[in-house]
Amino acid sequence: MLDAVLNALILNAGYNAALVGLGAALLGLAAGCTGAFVTLRRRALTSDAMAHATLPGIAVAFLLMAAAGGDGRNLAGLMIGAGLSAVLGLAWLDSLSRTRLPEDAAIGATLASFYGAGIVLMTVIQNLALGRPAGLDSVLLGSTAGMLRGDAITLAIGAALTLGLLLLLRRPLIMTAFDPGHARLMGVNTDLTDRALLLLTLACVLLGLHVVGLILIVALLIIPALAARLWSDRMETVALLAGAIGAVAGYLGAALSVALPDLPTGPAIVLITFTAFALSALIAPRKGILAQTVARARLRRAAISGRR
Amino acid sequence: MAGPTPIPMPETALAISGLTVAYGSVPVVATVSARFPKGSMTAVMGPNGAGKSTLLKAALGLIPAVTGEVRAFGDPVARSMPRIAYVPQRAAVDWEFPARVIDVVQMGLYRRTGLFGRLTPGLRSEAMAQLDRLGMADFATRQIGALSGGQQQRVFLARALAQGADLVILDEPFAGVDAATEAAIISVLHGLRAEGRTIIAVHHDLSTVTAYFDRVLLMNRRAIAEGPTASTFRRAAVAEAYGHQLLTAIPA
Amino acid sequence: MGSEFVPLTLPPLVIATLAALACAAPGNFLLLRRQALLGDAISHVVLPGLVAAFLLTGSAAPPVMLAGALAAAALSALMIEAIRRTTSADPGAAMGATFTTMFAAGVLLLELSGASATHLDVEHALYGSLEALIWIDATDWSSLLDPAALAGLPPELPQLALICAAVLGLIAALWRPLVIATFDEGFAATQGIPVRLLSAALTGLTALAAVAAFSAVGSILTIAMLVCPPATARLMTDSLPRQMGLSLLIAATAAVLGTLAAGYLPLLMGLPFAVSAAGSIAALSGLFLALAAAFGPRRLPLSRAA
């Protein structure tokens, strides 16, 4: 078993394993960089609602493709369905946010009702015996088992586009996240910027559907960013660091799940990402737990000696 | 017990000694000591970010302090809590909350009803009387969000009155409030002082300090000056608290 | 009529209703405390708790499951707080990081330990298995009066009834301090209300409701019932007691109609199967919310209502 893991890690477990590892690394890079802006703009849970809202669209796309006599699991078709359904979910979230409901309730309601509708449709698929045994379940928790060369290329192109757009928009994104009012005064179209950020997030969600799954993709957006913020206060550095953490975690997690077929890919990637965060929280200079403990002890000593 | 009898001091409502509060590792209140005599009315003043609200919240134990001791009426502040009323900044609560004006005032009676207790007709009419004292009786069944800023502040004060507290601590009671409300609040507060109660308020308006308050605590993270308004609210001390700004209106 | 309804439809119907009520009641306070997603977080983190408890004790008895789930919920609360403190991240990000990690750990434990083959499985956790909770001993309506048949009720039913009663009873008993602490926590603390304890109690009640509901109806229904009925009621009234009553009514209606729709609507459409009742209840509660958001008399924020 150890050999299998080692082989997978050094790209030595065959062509397919290498493909999967690289695909997951690219996904981690794109999601980590995007996530840095998402958390800065406090949209972490909006992206979770968005991810869950893809389910009904995925199911409908599957049913339509199967009814048309095609392969219901065609990735491009599923991604189109997922994207449309996520946009619908966001529109509903937006209209709920115009009521007196607080944002978190609007997010929870969107997530629950769309996901609920998705589950209803998933049981239709199950009952029609279209999904079994191949199953659509991989979109929930991710899987590397069925990844094809075409899927990996899709991932690579998608990740490259996402990163390019991010690079282009980084200034308005930072300004909007920091102070939307000021950004507007400086001529930034903040509405458009926010929409662009949602679009980038959606791209990450769609790219991640197959590898990480829609339930856990939000982790790949948030956690690398939280870890990176412990190391730096400069936004560009934070984004790059988050991307790097995401890439390493994606690669390791995918490699592990290739070597250990029982290991679901999404959870493996998420747990590795969280380990990176936990380590950062402990040892990061200045903001880490160790550094903070020392600083507080010093402050207490100074306060007490100041009283005497 | 066989020591010399201590010199009698005017009774102290609230005594803060060496209080330090930090957010993360940044101290926002640094070893502040202050004494608020019974029956006095003190303005806590200082620029934005001086730690005024933080000092009061930490004194009441609402946020944790790094070090320091706070006593109210001679006892640790936690034990004297039934004698203290706290009026937070208006912005501290959600005014869309589904509650009516009278519901908020009745919250002030909580100590007398307890965890499982219910409101008696006597208590209900008492809440109504306090609302009336602030000229708000007609608004009793209004949704709280439908009130103006000044009216909201009066509701908060009515809630504090319903508590019957001996020490009333207010965080910026005049922020965003119209002149009529300011006058109504001051008259109620002066009335409370005349009954021997103690008032402490975070205050921002340099021009009204002398008229409203008999004592001042000037601070900017640390305590800068403390005492009767006439002798404490002086140009040098204010300049030290606020940095060097135009302070010609203040006696040297 | 009755010979199929009572054994096959009635138990899921009652169980769904009880779960809906137990979740909607604390949901009202979570909504006002800006903690509407607490249930979302809890229903995700319950999974590793259940799996760990099962692996440690080898038992899937309700008290063991409950203890495991509550321990996991408590651990997550600590994690969220620790992440907030170290990163000064917004609560949403701290919560998202925590519940995805815990859920991932649960799935991993489940798959690697082989527990999935025996008792629990991921799909069950996500979808619930409301339809499987049938009452084999029942013949028709008269079984409701037959002690022998009643003994064969699915055990989830009396469990949820008990927990539902406990949750509703505690909320009624703690009503005033809960309202005060929810409106103005600082003031509540000066009134001698143990705000931290109360907040923990609310989290505990939510966890209790979520855990009980989770094992019977799955995570999705739990999340939906914690958020949607209270949110719907919030758009209808400005009085908290009325909001509470209305939310319970809406939750029960969604549960009953949703279960019936999942069971009979596909048949009416000529499809020879039923669909997920949990999913259909969740979607229906979303529909109710959509109606309230469009037509509710109190739908607008005060700043725009005038």
C-alpha cells in the first residue's frame, strides 16, 4: 500500500494517475486563488449555496441527455445544466436578499430548497435505473475513477481561463472587497466586479464537480485562503499562496485516492487542505497561535509591572 | 481587624483599577484607573478609538479584560450587577427585531420576573409609567423599527429606568438624536442624579460637557485626567486626549 | 383507504412533521441571531460524530448516536471559534471551513472503516430514508388503538416525539430570557441572564433537533426546516410569538404536503415509483418562502417599507 501511495505521488502510477493528479492540482490552484478574493469579499457561504444549487440542473441535464438517447454523464452537458441551475439559484438568493431576511438565512434557504429539489430529481434518476451502476453520485463527493483525458484537458483550460481573468481583474476585485463605496467613487463598477467574482467562483465550482464534488468544493475555495492570510497581509501574496496550497492539496489528495481506491477524492483533498491550515494557524509568524500566546503573555507582564 | 480606621471617603459607585483590555495582542485600554463617586454624573470623553466604550463594557464584564479590578458599591462588579443599568449604543441592536416598544421596556423588569417568571399587571403598568416619563406612552405598541433615532434612545432609557438601577451607564446616548430628545434625556438623567443615583455616559460634544456633567474622565487608551468638570475639563488635558486641535472654546 | 396509507405513509408523515416542528422552533431564534446556518453546519458535522461513536462503541443505539453527534457539534463550535480568533476571518468562512472539514472526515471514516457496509452510509446521511420508516404491524386505522401493533411502530417515531416535545417545552419555558438575550446580549448580561449558557443551550437544542431529525430524515430536511419556515413567517408578521406559531404551522404543512406529494404525485403522473420525501419537503418549504418573499405583508426591510 505504501508503495502504491509513493508511486502515485511521484507520477509513477501510470498515465491516468498522473493525469488525475495534474488535473486536481490545476483545480486547486484556480480555486485557491479565486477563494482568496471570495473570502475577502465575505462570499464564502454564497459560494456554498451556489455549489448546492447546481444539483437540480445536473439532474435535469442528465435526464434530458439520457432521454435524447445520449450518455447522461457527458461532462460538458452536466456542466451546462449545473451552471444554469446555479445562476437560477443566485438569482433567487438575490431576490431573497432584497427582503428583510438577513443574508445568512437567504443563503441557507437557497441551499436547502435547491438541494432538496435536486435530491427529488436524483431519486427519479435512480428509480428510472438510468444512473446505476455508473451513477451520478460522483458529483456529490467527487471521484477520480472515471476521469478521462478530455476531462483533464477541460480542467486545464478552465483553470487557465479562470486564473487569467483573475489576474486581469485583481485591482477592481481588491478595491471592491476592501471598500465598495470608495471603489465606486474611483470609477470601479462594483456590481459588475461582484458579478465577475461570482462567475469566477461558478467556474471553480463547475470545474470541481467531478473531482471534489459539489458538497465539499467550497472548502477548496475557503480553507487555502484562510491559511494564506495567516502568512501575509498583501492581497497578491495571499492569493498566490492560497493557490499554491490548493494546488498541493489537490495533487496529494488525488494521488492518494488513486492509490487507495476506497478513499473518496473530495474528502481526501479537503482534509489535506485543512491540515495545511491547521499547521499555518499554529506556526505562522505574528498571527499564529504560538506567536500570539507569546505576545499576550508579554502584554500581561507589561500591564502588571506598569501598575506597580 | 486591628488596623487604624481608614479615612472616610465619599462613597464610590464604581471603582476601576488598572484595567487593561486587548483585541488580539493590541491593547485598546491600557491600565486605566478611575473612580466614580455616588450621586455624580460623569462624561467619559476622548477621540474615536480611545477605548471609551471598551472601558465601560469591560468594567461590566461584557468583554474580557487582560488585567484589572472593578468594584461597584464596594463589591465585585458581578455581585452588584442588579444595581447597574447599561444602555448600549443604538447601533448595537437590530431594530428590525420583531418587538414592540413596550416589549423592550418590559425587558428592564427581567430581574423581578426571573428565568421562568411572567409579567404581572402591576409590572406591566410600571413599564408603562417609565415610558410615560420619557414622553413615549403613545408609542407603546409601535414596532421598534418604526421609531426615529431619538425615540429609540428614549425607549432604551425607559428600559434602564424600569430596572430601578442605582448606577446607569450609557454608551453615547446623544449620538444621532434630535435636540428635543437630548433635552428630555438630560432632564431625566438630572432627575436620577437628584435622587442620589450615579450616571456615567460616553459623551462626544465638547460644547455641552460643562452644562450636562459634573465630572469628566478624559482618556485616550490610558486615563489622562479625571475629576470635577470645572477643574478637569481644561485645554491642556483635552489637547492631550484629542491631540493638538483647535480648542479655543475650552478654558485654559 | 387506510390499509396502505396507515402502514406505509402515515409513519413517514408523522415523523417528518415531528422533525419539522423540532427544527423550525429553534430556527426562529437562530434567524434573529444571524445564525441561520448553524443548522447547516451542525447537520454536516453530525456525520463524523455518528461514525466515530459507532466505531468506538460498536453500537448504533440512539443514546450512543446522540452522544457522538453532540460531541461532534461541540467540537465544531470550538473549531469555528478558534478559526475566527486566529484568522479574524468572517464567521461565514470559519463556519464553512469547519463543516466541510468535519463532513470530509466523516465520509473518510465511513469509507475507510467499512462501517458503511454495516449500518450507516453517506447516501442515507444526505437523502435521509424517510420512506423506509414503515409500520409493518399496522393493518388499517384501527391499528392506532391496538397496543400490539403500536409496539411495532418504527422506533424513530417515539424518539422524535419525545425530542420534539422537549425542544418545544424548553423554548416555551425559556422564552423571555431567550428573547431578551437575542435582542440585546450586552443588556441581557447585565440583567443576570446567563447569555453564554443560553446561547449554548440554543445551540444544544438545535443540535438535539438536528441530530434526531438527521438520523430519520437526513441532513437536507434538517437544514430546510431550520431556515425556511421561520424565514417565511418572518416575512409575514412583526410579532415574535406570532412568527413562532406561524413557522410551526408552515413547517407542519410542508412536511405533510411534501410527504404526500413525494408518495403520490409521481404515481398520478404515471411514473411507477415515489421520489425522495425529504427532498420534496425541502423544495416545498422553499416554494412557501418564495411566495412569502413575493407577497408577504412584512417582506420589505424597514428602510424600504416606509
